[in-house]
Amino acid sequence: MLMASSKWFTLPPFIPTLVNVKNGNQISSPSSITALKWVTRCCPNIPKTLVHKLFRLRQVRTQPPNLTSFKRLSPKDTLNSGDLIFLPHSVQQIPPPTHKHKHHSHSLPPLTDKQINFIRTLLIYKDPALLVLNKPPGLPVQGGINIKHSLDVLAAASLNYDYSEPPRLVHRLDRDCSGILVMARTHTSATILHSIFRDKTSTASHHIDTDKTILQRRYWAMVIGCPRRPRGLITASLGKVVVDNGKSDRITVVDKSTLMSSQHAVTEYKVIGSSSNGYTWLELSPLTGRKHQLRVHCAEVLGTPIVGDYKYGWQAHKKWGLFEDEEDSSKEILKEEAETLLPFGLNMKKGSICEKRPRLHLHCKQIVLPNICESLQNVESGSSRSCDLSEVESLELVAALPLYMQTSWEFTNS
């Protein structure tokens, strides 16, 4: 909205509907905000260095009520509800930023109706704050080198519905892992969910009672062998080592006495099923969110690598005869999958324990988290200035196993 003079343009008035997040479990509605924060939030296309320069040159103004003259603002000046900020009209000519990590989405053709419908079949829950998908195995969550399709880009093209902004990732799942993936629908809900997942990891060393945490994650995994104890708590720090002359890396358990940098990692486990042929089903609850945490804890601490995890359990798979010649296997797979492929080259049927080369048997089965939609509505409506997420109703989300894991489950329980 332009002023009478073309020299200035007006930012949207500050309305205290956004929320603050404290310690991952407390949200509140701010009654004020600094001028600097409001300018950067309203003008994401303006480089931060230029925003600071505008303040230094006294080119950021406001107009007090009942006055026709402008007042200069400093970065730390606070705004109250309804306050307006005026910036030089020239900053409107700044082009929007280019995003280097769009994962080549502009070079790809638009999605077909079949592809869009497939992505929408993955949706298991939706409310105004978040979306929850049952991620299929084999589909990367985020793009990168040599990745043609990733779930973040596909969701942005298929799951916006009536929202002007695309869904945002707030946590990750490995490419070959399946199960629950939570995505935020707004900037505000993304801030809260990021804080919840981040706080889960940062406080895990002090809180190990999963029944009292606001975020609970439960994975199902089929492993080779059986842990010595039917349940327990794994506390083993993890670090990254470079292998193959620097061509790749892997995560490993790190002894605290070494000088190698490491991250604290905690996993709770319990046996939920076993079979006479030596396979065991585990329920794994990660209390921290480290890369490949469950896979490494199962393989190196319990001595029971996850079925289909050839990175961390290659020797065990070889010993159990779960390999065949890779070239022959690839030819057979190509022949058999021709009639069963889903969009994006996915196949949910092949890879059970009944086959010679099973796929990764790791699935995020359940997530319990606070109903942030209800909390946001209470805070933003003004009925409550703050909300303790540990006291609100929980959402219990459950995702069905992919077909090949379901086949393995039935085989081991028959």
C-alpha cells in the first residue's frame, strides 16, 4: 500500500498472532516485536545487511497515532498491535532471492494427475497446522545430487490445498526408511514443530522417561538375531568416520575416551516378536535424533543389525545367506517390477524376508505429539496468552507397514 508520496511504502501492520516458543514445550503470543524483526519478517527478499543499513541511515520510519509526521525507528524499538512501518520505495525493486536448493524442480516437468493422486494417498492426517504422511521406502525426503524426486518438492506441488505456502519439513527419515513424516503447513507451526523435535534431542540426556515427554516416536524393525535382554536402554555416543579414501562416510559408536568428536545418542528398545528362524521384531524409541542412530545402535550395540541394512550389517547378511549375485538380482528385479512399479519408480511389494535380497526393515510406526493446532488457536484468539504443550491433548499418529514388511511380519508369525 503506497503513501501519498511515492517515496515510501507501507509494511503490513503488526498484529500479535505469531507465537514465541520456549524450551520446546511452551508457546505464547507476543504483545510486541522489535522493528528489526518485523522488517525482516515482512521483507524476506531484502538482504539483512541492507536492512541494517536502512536503520543506520535512518530510513525506517513509523507514524504515531494522530500525527502526520514520521518518526525514525531504531532496530530495537518495539512495535505494538497495529503499528505501521514505512520503508523507502526503492527497496521494492529488489528481486526475490534465488533458492539454490530447489532440487532442480524448475527443470522437471509438472506432475501428472496420477503422480499427484499418489502423493495424496500417502496423507494420513491433516489439520490447519500440519500434515502427516506415511512415507514410502525408497523416496528421499530431501533433494540432493542425483536425486530426481524428493518428498519435500513433491509435497509442495501436491499438498498445498488452499494454503499459499508449501508444507515444510520439520524432521527427517532415511531414504530407505518408511513411516510417519510430519510436515508443517505454516511458518508458525514450523517454528513450534522444529522446537519440539530439537528439544527432544537436546534434553534427552536429562529425561529418559518416554511417558513424560511431549514427543514420542516408535519404530518397528526386524533384526537378524536376538538381543540378550528383551528390553533396555541404549546410551552410546555416535560419530562419523570417513571410509573408501574419503569417498563415503559412516556412523559408528564412539568411546568417550577417544578424541573423536561425537554426539550423545539414546535409544529405548523392546522385543515385540520373534521367530524360530532367528529373526526378531523390535520396537525402537529414539530419545535423540542422530543420523542413522537406530541402525548403528542395533548393529553395533545390540549385535542385531536391521534386516536389509547392508551398510551396517553386511557381514551378518552374508553369514545368513541373505545375498545373491547383485547383477543377477538387478536383472530379476527389473523384470518382475515392470508390472508393479508405482509413480516415481517405487515398489512397495518387493523386498520381504522371503526374498534373497530383502530391503531395509525399519518403519516409523507411531508418533505422539501435542495437538499444536488446538494450542495455536487458543493463543492466537486471545483466550490464552500462553500454553504449556505438555498439558494439551496429544495426537496419536499411526502408519501402516509397507507391504513387504507386512509380508515379513506374517511370515515370522505364521
